Amino acid sequence: MLHVGAPRTSPESGGRAASPAAHAALVDQRAAHNYAPLPVVAASGEGAWVTDVEGRRYLDCLAAYSAVNFGHANPTVLAAARAQLDRLTLVSRAFGHDQLGPFVAGLGDLVGKEMVLPMNTGAEAVESGVKVARKWGYEVKGVAPGRANIVVMAGNFHGRTTTIVGFSDDPEARGGYGPFTPGFRTVPYGDGAAVAAAVDEDTVAVLLEPVQGEAGVIVPPARFLPEVREICTREGVLMIADEVQSGLARTGRTLAVQHSGVVADVYLLGKALGGGVVPVSAVVADADVLGVLRPGQHGSTFGGNPLACAVGRAVVGMLAGGEWQERARRLGEHLDGRLRELVGAGVTAVRSLGLWAGVDVDPGLGTGREVCLALAERGILVKDTHGSTIRLAPPLVVEPAELDWAVDQLADVLARLAAHSGHRS
């Protein structure tokens, strides 16, 4: 197990950038400024830890937004990738390859669906899900051409394409990218009555995140997902669960909807499906939904490529036994208990499900960004969102003692901010 404690420095930098400052200057000059990253330049990773170009180690409590659920350099995933790299990596879908069939069969079995549409990124899975829902609406439900609508949630985050940001209510994600694709109706997240009121004879789907990650790990009321399921069944509407972040063991179940006893019609998967090695995503549904697609009507050069399928097969195999889900559940209970000790001591609220938590910092102490910067100085990587909220989603290989250390450091950061705030007043 990797040592838990203060970050340390190694003389070995592997011939990489001379310093984080030099690397940051190069990025600032040559890379588009669509991110404001923490001042950390990672060079390697193992398990729940990353090491920067100067040899300083950090506990990764973000896991690339759940894309690294199984840890950096997971040996099972890497072995599958290396073996496939020596054999075949890409043939497009113009003809078959020996990894595709086992991958789609395994993934379908894992989530209880008949068919899989393999894609690359989470946003591609969402876009594909929208296309499938509309086509299903016209061909199966009988919606008049050009009239299909999809009900979506306020506070949603489904990706960055122009269609997707068009139904976002985040001005930073949406501003400057119009005109937007019509056909979406936004209702408050967690409000079953609002969903019911928005559905009409032209509604083809309700699209939602079982847990809203970007919004700050917002867990809906217990009755919400069952209510949506009942509405969709009654009205002949597809329930589409975007499980790109919440799926594949992050919340302590294979799918987050399983906590509510709900079965969606369509699952959108990604991030962890690629094991932190390659982008792999998928739309998963039964044949009466995905069967509306016929040759030439949708595609992707890289979607379902041999390397992606080999890695995806490894991930599916790891999840099949349920050990990762159970580990996330147990670790999540531990993390939740420790974080709730901070409520009233610099924290105003904690929301969590499995090994995924949103922590609202008292805005009088500082912004989420300031807390993240202070934690990075101590060797802990977390990400802020929406003002004073920070998110924790460490790889599922993290150890309880490492979680304790991270929470202890957060407590100390908040105590120091409180003391400083009191001094200033």
C-alpha cells in the first residue's frame, strides 16, 4: 500500500518538464484556455495516487470525474490494453473484429439489457441516446415528424456539444453557443409532478442523471426516480438514465438507479468503462429501442474499436462479481461519516452516495476553489463546483486510512480559514 502522509519529493523527474511553472507557462501560451486547472502537473500515477514532475505525491480524490474508478495503472486494465495493442487496435466498423461481440454481450448482461451501441465519449453517448429516442418516437410511438420533445432536468450536465449545452441552464456552459437545438423541456430536478406536467403526446423521453454530479453531487428525493419510472411507463415515454459519472460502481451499485429499485429503458455509460485508459462509452437498451437503428443511420469510426472493446471487457469482468460495488459502498459509508463530522465546523452540508460526495463549504470562509488550492498544497486533489461546493470521488482502490487523512486535512484547512476570517473581522 502506498504511504499515507504529507507529500514528499523525489529527485527523479523522468526527463519531463523542468517545473510545474514552466509547464504552466507553455500551456498558457499554446493551449486553449478552456480549463483553469489546479497548479499540479502530473507525470505518473498508481492506485489512488499521482506524482508530479518534481516527484511530489498527491492523493487523487477526483479520479478524473469517475473515469479512473479502478485506480491509476490498474493492472487488470493495463494487461488487457497491452495485449490488445500487440494484436489489433482499429478496423472501423466496416467489418467485424473478435473483441466486439464479447464486449457488447458482457456489458448488456451486466446491466440487464439486450443491445449495446458502442461509442467513445460520454457526450457521444448522450447525443446518440437523444437520436435513438427521437427515432423511436417517430417509428414506434408514432409521434408526428419534427414534433418530438424530451424532458430534461434543471441543473443538468450531460456534456459539451452544442445540442447538449442548449438544454443546460449553466450560463458558463451555454453562453455564446446558440442558436440551440429545439425539442427540450426543462423541469426542476427531483420534482415528479413537474415531470408529469411536462410530458405530452409528443414526448419521447425523460433524460436525467440519477445523481447530478456537476451540480454538486445532488441526490434526488427517494421517491423521484420511481415517480419518473411510473410516469414514463404510463405515458409511453423512454426513461433515459445518464450513468456516465454515476454508473459502474461509483455509488456502491453497478448503476445508481438501482438504489431506487428502478430499471430505466436506456442507460448511457462512459468514463469508468474505459478503465482510465481509453475513451469508451455506450448506449445500452433492449432491442425494441436500439433496434430502430439500421445500417447507415448512425456510426462512429472509433466507436467499438478493438482496443476499446478489450479494455471494456476487462472493466465488465471486474464488475461482474460485485466486489467493486461493495467496496464503494463500504468506503462511502466511512467517508460520509467522517465528512458529516465537519458540518458546523466550516461545512454547511454534505451529500453522498457510495464513494461520491459533495461538500458545501461555508461561503464566509472562502470559495471552493480556495479550499481546493489549499488542499493541493497538502497533497490532496479535489475539484470545486458552483461557488463553495467541492466534490470528492477518489478511485475505489483508496484505503480507509487515506480517506481519513484527506478529511483530516480538509478539517485543518477549514479551521485555518475560520481563524483567518475571524482575525480579519
